[in-house]
Amino acid sequence: MPRLVIAIGGNSLIPDGDHQTVQDQYAAAAETDDHIAALVEQGWDVAISHGNGPQVGFILRRSELASSELHEVPLDYCGADTQGAIGYMLQQNLVNDFRQRGIDKSVATIVTQVEVDANDPAFRNPAKPIGSFMDEEEAMRRRDEEGWDVLEDAGRGWRRVVASPQPMRIVELDVIRGLLDAGVVTIAVGGGGIPVIENEYGDLEGIAAVIDKDLASAMLANQVEADLLLISTAVEQVALNFGTPEQRWVDQFTLDEVKQHLDEGGHFAEGSMAPKMRAVVQFLEAGGREALITNPANLERAMAGETGTRIVQ
């Protein structure tokens, strides 16, 4: 059976500022899962990864507000919490969809660790903001007492920043492969995986960092030999010169065209489409056949070739 890795954005579970509750996120997951179930029904073996940025932010904020009563939650544990919670939403909705469609499939969520290099250059220049805004006094206290890296954010206040290192190894890869080979729809590498490093004794330990979800998803797709990497995002197609009068939606790119546009800059926004396109480049250069980018509502149409943006060798 053909194999598909679907990377779902964490923001896709939160449609807007008025729909952020757990119930709202569950409903959004249900809509996406309905389209995924249709692809499973068509005969695809499916692995699902997902973002978790907003959800980690919520946990950190709750932790900060409750710090006078309870211990604060470390960042790697926030990643584990969200893998479980988002995995639960996705897997329960899929189980219900499969029952309604008469599909004999199981679903499992794997709490996934992803190893990074403790000497990755990103640790020397942490730049990924997390958590709430602080005043300067609180930021300096956290820096001195807890070793946080902090930066002033464009006049809006101070925030903690952490590194975004490159993913090196999916620790639970053999388990994920085994489940996929057994026909189990597998949810894994949530939020890019829980970042871990190997310490001086050869043991794994968590580290405060954020791994790019799309890069980790591309690595997963390569290592489970997926036929297609599908990145689900906020737009139906990729555009050149997005947000300008010259904006143009694109049905298909070649790998070389994507690399050229990334080198030129200006076409794909950092923090938005650029990381996704870099992940696609990584997937294709490591032997992947094809990638597809679209939004959750159009997964089936994009797979049928009616919309979305395909990137090929």
C-alpha cells in the first residue's frame, strides 16, 4: 500500500482567537480527521505528525499563573503533554470516523523523542520565543536565577527564547515503523518531537528547545519510506510573491525551482512558508518522491490533483 506522512499545523487546530478551547480544538481535529479517514479508505497507509506551538504556549501560561501554588512545567514536558493531548484528539476522532465508514483500522499515538546535537550552533544563538511577555526586571531575574535566554521583543516586552536545533534521530523510529507495517495509523513526532540530547554517560535527557515540526516530519517521511509528504497549512496553495500585487498561486514546482526561490528570498515568508519549503527540499533530496502542500479542508481534492501545490524531483 502507498504510504503517506501528513504534517498538520498546530495552528490548524485553532481556527481563530474566538475558538481556542479544548472543545474547539477537538472539533477542528474532527474536521481534519474526516479528510484523513477518506484517504485511509482510498488505500493509503498514514502516519500523522502535528504542530503544538499554541498548545505549548497555553501550558506555559497556565504554569506561570499558577507558579505561586505549584511548580512550573519544563519545556520538554510541555512537549510530551501536548503530544498526548493532541494525539488523543486525533486518534479518538479517527477511531470514530473508521467505525462510521466501516474501516477496520487501529490508531496509536507514540510519545516521540527526537535527538539533537548538544553542540548544534542553534544553542549558541537561541531565537525561538516561548511563553509570556515579561517586564525587564522579571526577565533579568529569570536569566540570573534560572539561566534563561531572554530578548526584548520590539517594544512589547521581554520573552524567553530557546534554540531550534536540527533533528538528528527519531528515538522511537523502530516502533513507528512496526506500527505502520502492521497497518496501524500512527501519530508521531508531535511538535517536531521532544528534544533530547545524549549526556556524557550515553543516557538521553530532555533539553529546552523547539524542533521545527516540518523538518522532523520530513525526516520521518524519509525514514518510513513514505511515497508522499503532505504538509497541511493555512492556505490552499503556495504562492510566489505572497501578499504583494505580483502574488501568483502555483500548482507545481520542481525541486530546483524551490531551491532557487529559497536562495533568492522574498517569495516565501520566514516563520510561515519558508520552513515548509525547506522541509520539502530535505525530503526530496534524501530520496522522497513527491510533496504536496494544501489546507486541511482540501486534503482530498489536493490528493486528487484538483488543488494544492505539488513539488516534484
